[in-house]
Amino acid sequence: MAQLQITNTDVEKLYLGDFYTSIEPGKSITVDRPASDLPRLPSLQAALADGKASLSVTYTSDEAASGLHAPPSVIEAGDIAPVAGTTPAAALITIYKSFAAGGGGSPDDVEIFPAGGLPFKFRILDLVVYVSTAVVGSDVEIRDEAVGAGSLLASASSASIGRNSNVEAGTGIAAPGTTKGLFVRRSDDGAAGEVVITARAEL
């Protein structure tokens, strides 16, 4: 059976009807359940969705080796092995983010990954911006820090409705760090649309 470690991350006592037990704030319980039971634990799923609990799952060696939980439930070293930048067959990554129009007239950030939240180093190969609400003279930038700071990784116009594409070849590298995330920086928050980033993992 899989071992579930459930931690109450809320400030109040957490009752989990799936296990007929309560967990004090900051405390954890450990229970053994078949891995197939995880989708059938509604109170645990609700607590996780509400940010009131965190869950760590440890599968038995047979469960992990079966491949039934991988990925994403079981991640092995080979699943996240770094890819050399010169490898032609390196798998590409697509990152998508939509952004709605704000009040207009002011720059702002649309967060993709928060500061300190970049999962790995990657290079942006292409940026496509599908603009649904345009603002004359405006653009969007992809940056690795908020408030227009950090490095400019790619940019495209948001001055006209439709598909706009651009990337600074060879400069669009994002690397994890305490202040590093991924942000859509709008020069005018009145623009609306979607960004589609094509990236490749780097060493």
C-alpha cells in the first residue's frame, strides 16, 4: 500500500471525513492506503484544493516499478535528466498563459511562474502572442523578474489584433534563482490575449 503523509497547513483544526480523524494545525498524520484509493478521497481532495493541507505519497517498490503511477505520480531521475543545448532531439516545452484586459493605461505583470518558482533552466525559442484586445503602441515582454526587472527573454507587439511573434535569438535563457520567475510584462494593461512560449530545457 502507498503511504500518505497529510499535513494540516491551515490555522484551524482540519477534519478529514475520509479517515474519520482531525489534524491539529501544523501537525501530520500518516496512513496506508492502496494507490488506487487516491481519486476516491473527496475530503482530502477538497483540503488540498483549498490549500488547507499538503500531501506526500510514498509508493511501494512494486507500485513504482509497475509504471501505473508514472508520470506524474512517480518521477525518476531519467524523467528529469538535463538535456544538452546542442542535442538536436531535445524535447520542446510549450508554456501557455492568457491575460484579460485591465483598466488600461498602466504597465503590469501577469505571473506564469512566481519568484523563486522556476522549475529548471530553459531557453525560449519562440514567443507567439495572440492579441484579442489591442492597445496602440503597446507590447508584451517575457521577463524573469517582476516589475520590469531582470532579463528580457522575448517580446512581441500587442498594438494590433491577431498573431504577433518575436524572440531575441540566443538570449532567452531563464534559470532558477531566489528572485527568478517568469512574467508577462504588459506595457499597457488594457491589452488582452494569450502568450504561447516554445522552450527547450538547458543544462
